Amino acid sequence: MPNKLENLETMGNIKFSNDKLITCILPKGLASPILKKLKTEKGIVRTNLKSARGMGKITPLAYRGAGEQAEKDMLNVVVNQDEADDIFYYIYEEADINRPHGGVIYMRQLGPSTPFTLPDLPDEE
């Protein structure tokens, strides 16, 4: 029996891509510079940045009591599976995740998605 995802790669005029989703949960303020570097240095524009609240299990906030949380940045990046490992490592290094309280990064397969590109517009200051 054929794989359903294989059948979805081309359906009529629609072409689906096999992309990966990289998600980073970082201390507040670290994701925005990385987002800019991804665009300028790597040409990646399929990103999303949002704020969240949370705390780690072994942080100073964990011992203060219920309700004490810190703001976090959540960065989502969609990349082609061919470049996913390189971009994952790039974000890992740029965000300095390999340190205490540096954040979390993980990658997963994204379901079939259709490419969408925006026209070239000048950057906003």
C-alpha cells in the first residue's frame, strides 16, 4: 500500500514540500537578533516569533513559589529538509543554547505544506 504522504507530493498543480520545523524556546530578547541573522545571512524568511511565559525545573524562579515565571521567546523556523541540520546547528550556536538556562531547541518533520513567497519589498527600519 503506498504511503499517503508520497501521494501528496504533487496533486494537480499543487506541489507540496517536505520541510522541517525548528522550534527554539529562549530567554526573552534573544530570538529577535537570531531572526534578523537568519534573514540576512541565510535568506530564511519562513519564521515566526512569539512570546510565552514559563520556568525551568532547576531555576532560581522554581524555588520562589507558584506563579513566578519568566518571559520567553518562542522562535519557529521552517526550512527545507536538505538544509535543516545546518540551520539547526547555526541557531544552536548563535543562541548560545549550550549553557545553563540557555534555552531549548528541537526539530521535527513538518506535514505537507505548500510554498508561499512574498514579493521583494524594502526592509523596514
